[in-house]
Amino acid sequence: MVHVNAGVAARNSGNSEAANSAFAIAMDLLERGLALKFSKADDESSIRLGKKMARYLDMIRGQVSKTGDGGAMPKSTRFNIIDLENPPERYAPVLTLLHSSSIHGNIFDSMKCIFGFQDNNAKNQMEHLTLLLTNYKESLETPAPVPAKKAPKQRRPNDDLPKDEHDAAVQAVTKLHARLFDNYIKWCKYLRVKPSFSAEPLADLVLFFLIWGEAANFRQTPELLCFLFHSLCATAQPTLTPKESGAFLTSIIRPIYDEVKKDNDKKTPLGERAPHKDIRNYDDFNEFFWTKACLKYDAYTIKEALGAVDKKGNPKDAKKTFIETRSWARALWSFRRIFLLNFTLFCAVVGFALNMALLCPESPIMYGPDMGKELVLFGKYYYNPKARYSLANDDSTTTSGLCNLPKLSTCLGVSNFVVGQTFSVIPQDFKMLLADVPFQPCMELLSGRCACYLETLDRCLSQVGSGKALVSDASSGNTRDFKMVKYDQTKCMPAWRKAAYAVINDAGPGLLNCAVCNIQAPTLVPNLMVKLIDTSRTDMGPLVFVGGVGLVVLFLVGEVSNRLFSGLFIGYVGRSLPVPCCGYLRYACFWLILFTVKLLFGYTFMVKNLVETSLMIWMSDSTKYLQVSNFMLQVTFHNIAYIGFLWLPAFIVFMYDAQIFYALFSVVVGSVRGFNLRIGELRSFRILRLAFKDIPRMFNYKLVSNAIESKVSQQAIDAPHSNTQSAKEKTTTISPVVHPTATIDEQPLRIQTTLYSGATDDDDTPTSQSSSTTNRCCFGSAVTGIDGDEFLRVIPFAVAWNHCLRSMREADVLSNRELSVLSYLIEGDDDATSRRRLYPPAFLTAGKLDESLDIVAECGHVYKRLLTDKKKDAALAKVELSMHQRVTKDSLRVEACVGSFKFTVRVLQLLLGDAHADMAPCFAFVEESIVNRTALKGLNVANLYDLRSASAELMQAILDTPTSSKDDSLHFQRALYRVIDLAEQVLGQLKKLLSKQDSLVAILKQTPLKPNAFFIAPESTQKYATVQLQTLVSDPASMAIVSRAYQVLTVDN
């Protein structure tokens, strides 16, 4: 075979002498082998070997005689996709346009002569452009899909379709021209020059693709390509002095590339590589073509502008416009918009907090003794200038009646109650109220102080009850006597009570204005919003708040103006991609909620208290703390340094906390979305298999309406309301009892004992249909195929799945083997729905065939050892049962094991044909042994691995058989003899498998010796085997079965 292969290779390369020499040596060796004599012991083997050698000798002689003197066969012209010398009919309209220009004639040849493009580039781009234009033409000829419910007036009129193929090709040229030169038109508009198009749009396309084909790395510089086209298109006129092939590359592309290479190899005076900021890359060269200076040159002189330098050696015309400085400042500048947004929001929150502090001055620190008696800040009075300390409370000395002042003072937190002094003055501002009531529980609150003040007063001034009071008797000297007293604090100090509530609720100098600021009452929020921007207020709070909001508005106006008018800020990737409205709203709501939470958190826990504290520190008397401070300089201005360091951590946190909230929100939202979309459930390959079976249902639910799916869903809804007893009877008849919590993999194999029939499922006889039903019930859809209503339910997803896989194969993402393993197998024609069947992808059974064979081989070994046991019947039955339970524990094991056998049998029957129909009982017996749980008893399972290997090699040989070769070609003859040899090996392994059945072994022994059949023929051409193999490989449906058999046999590898 070495000499045969050498002869074939030499003949294909055109070396006839070497081919004849190799064939002569091969024939001489075969003739010597045929002349050898063997002993009687080797008679059977020698006869078979002699027949093979004779077949090879006849095959070589036929090939040598067919070529006469052994001359080489003519070579065909190489092409990529289209044979332009003999193109298919669909490309004819486009090629006609390319060869019949009114100006150029053959446009590619004319452009090649004008500018000197390379021959191979012209061939490649001609094929490239032909494919593009043909795709556009066929899309224009295809009517757009219109919904059936759409009004007739809104449907696409037939006049929009091309009149004929020529009109479609012309429209395709116009459409591709507009799409291809869209960037060129924008470039011309930017430079304020008129586009340089020729009178023929097709000539523009040809010129641009030829420039693009030879541009090499300059395809990364689109504006340079626009310049070259702009410069050359005006001169694209036929010439009588054609340029040599390669002139364009030599005179235009290479000089530009030399300048780029020279700049890239730039060195320092010390011989080291120049720093990054001194080297121009492709982007820097491309930036030059965004300036009008490039228009001073043409395609042949542009190298001078790119290489021009000044006296210092720096670029003169095409300067480096962007110098990247790798520093933290660059990172900060890149994120400046985010920083500006956070800064403006920070200013707005500070303005809001200051406005709230002036509108609702509830913080007790502003009324402390260190703030002085008269505190005025931003126009806000923290005291009542009209307060009268002579306004006495006459009820402060009351010791009789139901009002119990000592208990009231205890409830209010008064530490030292003195009758006649405590509550002696009617409070007229909050500082006077604090002198009587400290409100200690409210001091440490960050928010809700107004509610705390009111709650304290309400709770203490509404107490009613009785208690023990300590009574001292001076006459007896007893000071530990108690008596029961009643109290009703609602009767206490009505004038003081009214004044205290007025201080807390009313607005004015020294008052808290809690009637407006108590945000715990939802009805008060609108009134609070109005008061925040009330310009009639005496303080400056609204002005500060409007200033902070104005900064945010100014930032947003700048962003909108940049998006609308600035070319710098709209140049982001994906700007033209359509965004669904729902997706945009979800995105906007996510960020609005995030920033709302950020602002609420920053205001409540940082800014609000810092504003109040900063105001207190700003107004504090510096002479009271400098003498005890550790400052080196005993000089300060309103404690400004302390306030700055106090705000610094909060400012840093506010500028960054959006990232923290984003991390939290993304986890929460992502988790919710992930659970709803069931993302992350495929934690193992087993779960992937189970989930893949549920994908057709989700496909029908989400994308394609399916009548069968709707019917199944309705049955599931109506099931609880149906007759329970009837359901139980149906369940008993159809399937065994399954535990309610069992998964698909844990459901047992359904077994029925039936007489076996033919191995194929395509017969129309009642027996075959019964066997098919039995097999489907026993082995599952992956073995016998999906048909009926289930086929109609799954087929939409299967077609879409296969189409996606084919697209990935065309894009070279998947290999041919991966495509076969992942695809559904669809059997039957569209016009025979009842006969159509669907087989799930073979990858679902990956690893399961090895598991099944290991279990069967292990149990077979134990079964063989127990044959000598005295009580072997019970033990053998137990082993058989154990093997059955282990295999059927996972339904995919059954599908892998039985499916591989059934597909192999189908291929053997298609290959051997009617001449070997007597083998059907052998195949049927294997199925019967599996169904009746007598596999170990009736079969010899020791050689299952060898049978699998031989079957896989046979399938591979059939797949490798050339389909376009003639019957007498060398390649086909070699493939035929290889298939015959491998088929004999498979039959030999089947004999070992059925070695316990003498009658079936006798059938298999007679099969290779049957005359006028697949293995032996009276003539050397093997006519019957040739016809069978040619029929098999020429039928796509049969080859799909062969491919599926090969995949299920080898998917474990």
C-alpha cells in the first residue's frame, strides 16, 4: 500500500514516470504474493487474503490502463468559494454587470491596468464583491414578511420588488454603495469637501475593494483608506499604458508603511527604544487624515507629508496628536464626568441639609450655653429677641390638686426639681424650654427629633393614675410614711403646656417649626417641599438650596449639550444600536433608585449631622477652647481647619459610595433576575441533560406559539379536576409505579415481553408497528425517535437549534464533528408527517455508553463465575436483576447502550441489503434478550468493547467513502474494500456475542460466504457491494443515520 499511495500522489502532482514506477513495484509485489503456496492449516486464511490481493491487483491495473501512459490528470483552477470560470447561475447577473461596464468594460481588469493592482488581489476581490452583491440581490428579491393581521394598505406592494434579475443586481449595487461609503461621506462632510464618486457606482465599489485588499495593516486606518479612494477615484479612467502588476503596492502602500515602520523603530541617542510618547502608531497616522492638510497631497505624494520632520527630527505635518501619560491624573480625568456628578450632588445635598437646618432648627447643639445668648446664622434667629423672662408661670408653685409636679418633672427628665423655680417661666423659645426640660432621650438621635420632643411632652402630660407618696411627719419624727395619692397630669400648667407646644410646632425666631418638619406624617411632606423653596422666608436657606440644585442642573445641561452638539462626547461605541424601551426604562430605574438611596443615606447619616455640627463649631467662641487645645499656633478663623478635617472623610465616602451601593444592588437585582431566568442551575452535565429536555417547552412558551404545547398545558391544568380513578387506571396500564419525587434519570425502564420482529422501524406491516411501539415504550424516544404530537411539539426548537449550529459551523466556530454531536437528527420528509421522527442530540449520552458497558461486562464476568455454583439459578437471576437495575437507574445509559446497537443495526441492514435479510433474526434476538431481561443468559457480553470498536470503524469508513467518485475510481475501490473488510469484522464480533445460540452463529458464518452478495461476487468489480455502498453514501437521509451511529458510538471519546 505504500507504493500505491506513492503512485497516486505522484500522478496527482503530474509526475507520470514516478507514478508508473510505483504502480509497477506494487503490481510486482502483489503477483509474487499470489504465487505463494500455503499449508492446509492456513488454507481458509490464505484464500481470503488471496482474494483481497487479487482485487487490489485488478484495481491498480484498471487505473493504469485508464490513464494510458500514466500521464497526469489536468489540474483545475483554484478558487475560494466560486469557480469564476464556470460560475453557478445565481451569480450570473452580478458577473454580467462586472464585465459589461460602459466605461471600463471588465471593471476589475480595467482597474488593474490603471493602478497596477496584483492579479491575485483582483481575483479575490472579484469573488468577494460577487458574493456580497448576490446576497443583497437575493434579499431584495425576497418579499418582506408581513403579518396576516396587517391592513392591506400597510403591506409592501409588489412594485417595490425588482422587475427582473438585472434590476435586482442594479438595486443591490446601489444599496451596497450607500452602506459601504457611509463613512467616506461623513469624512468628506467633516473636511468640507465634495465626495469624489465616478459615474458608475459599481466602479467605485471595485476600486475601494481593490484598495482595501492591498492595504494590509492599513485596514486599521479607515480615514487613510477614505483619502486613498478620494485621491484615486478622480483618476480612474481607462488607459492605453497599463501599469505592471504590483505597482500600486510598490508606489503607494509600501512607502506609507515604510514611514510607519521607521517611526516604530525610532531609537534614543543611547540606542534604546524611544519612549511611547515619541512614537507614532497607526492611530496617530490616521489622525492626520482628519485634517484638511492631507488634501494638499495625493496618493502618490502623501508619503512626503507623513515623513516630513523639522530641524529637531520631530514630525512636521503628521504630528502625534495624543500623548498618553500613564498617571493617576489620567485615570481621574477619564472619570471626570462621574466625579463632577458626585460633586454636584454633594453640593446639592449640603444645600438641602443647610436649608433643612434653617427651616427646622431642631438640633439641640445650636441652643447650648457655648453658643451665646444671641445666635444668628444665615438670617436665622436661634433665639427670640422679643422674649420676656418676666412672664411667670403661676402654676409652678401648685402643690395641691391632681397635678403632681414632682412626678411630672421626673417623667420629663428634670434632674433638680425645686418648687417655685422649675417651670417658673413661660418658655418663649427653645433655649428657654431646654432650661426646664432637657429632652435627654432625644439628644443622640440622628433624625426624628421633632417626633421625640412631642412624644415626650405627650407622654408626660397625659399620665393619669395613683401611687404611693412619701410623707414626713414633723410632730412624730417619722419620715418614712407613705400614702396613696391620685394624679392627673392633664391638669398641670395649661399656660406652660400651651407655650411649650407652640415652641416646638410653630415657626419663628427661636422656634422649631415641627408642625412642618415632622416628616413622619405623610400628609405634611407636600407642605414641607413648599416651605423649602419659599422665598418669603427671612433666612437664606432657599437661596443656598437653589444654588446646590443649580449646580446639578448645570451639569445635566452640559451633558445634554455635549451629546447634541459636540462630536467629542458622542463618539462612543454602540451609539447607533437600538435599545428597547423596556430595557432602557429598567436601566434608568435601576440607577435612579440607586442614586436615591445614595442621597438618602448620605443626607441621613453624614451630611445632616455634619452641617449641624459645622454650624455649631463655626459659631463657637475660639477663646474657650484654644487655651486647652494642642494646636501649635494659637490662632484660628472660626475653627476652619477642624471643620475641613471633619468633612474630608465624609466627602471621600460620598464620592465613592455609589460603587458600594452598585455592588449591593447588582447582587440583589442580579440574584432576583437570575432566579427568575434560572441562570446557574446547570451545575453539572447531568443537570444540563435534564434541562435540555425542557428547552423546547420554554422555546414554545417564549418565542413560538405551538398548538400541541398549548394542548399539553391545558391538560396539565385540567388534570386535578379529572376523574382520579380513571387516571389511576391509565397510569397502571401505561407505566409502572414511580416514586413522586423521582427524577427523570431515576425512573425505571418500562419492560414488556413481546415477540421480536424486524430490526428496522420503517416497515408498514402491523408486526413492525407493534414492535416499534414496544421499542418506544421500552427504550425511550432517544432510541426509537420522537413522533406524533411530541414530534410536533419539539420540532420548532429542533429546527431553530440546528440552524444556529449550522450558522456557527459556517463561521468556523464549530467543527464538523461538533456539529454532528450537537444537532438533532430529523428523519422523514415534510410531506409525510406521520412518518417523521426526531432524535435528540448525541451529546446528551456522553459518558453513558462506557458506564453501561462497564456494568454489563462486570455483571457478565460474575455471571460466568457463578455458572459452576450449585444454586446457580437463584444467583444468576439475582445478577441479571442487579445488572438490569443498575443500567436502568439512569435512562441515558439505556439510550446510549440500546441506541448505539439499534443505529448500528440499521446501518448494517442498509449496507448489506436484501441479499442478507436472513440476518434479521440475529438482530431481533439481541433486542428480545434485552426486553426479556435475559441478556446475560442468552448473550456472551465479554466482547462488547470489541464490537463497539469494530462498529465505530465501520461507520467511519462509510463516512470517509468519496461521494463524487466514480465506481471504478481508485479512491472508491479502496474505500469499498475497506468497508467490506470492516463489515466482516463486525460480523465476527456478532458471532462472539451470539456464541451461545448455535443456529444464529450458523447464519452469521454463512453470511460472508453467500455467493452473489455483498462479500463475494463472481466478478472482480463487486457490483452488488458497489451498488449498495453507492446507494448508501448518495442518500443524505441514510448518511445521517450513519453519522448518528458513529456519534453515539464515539461520543464518549
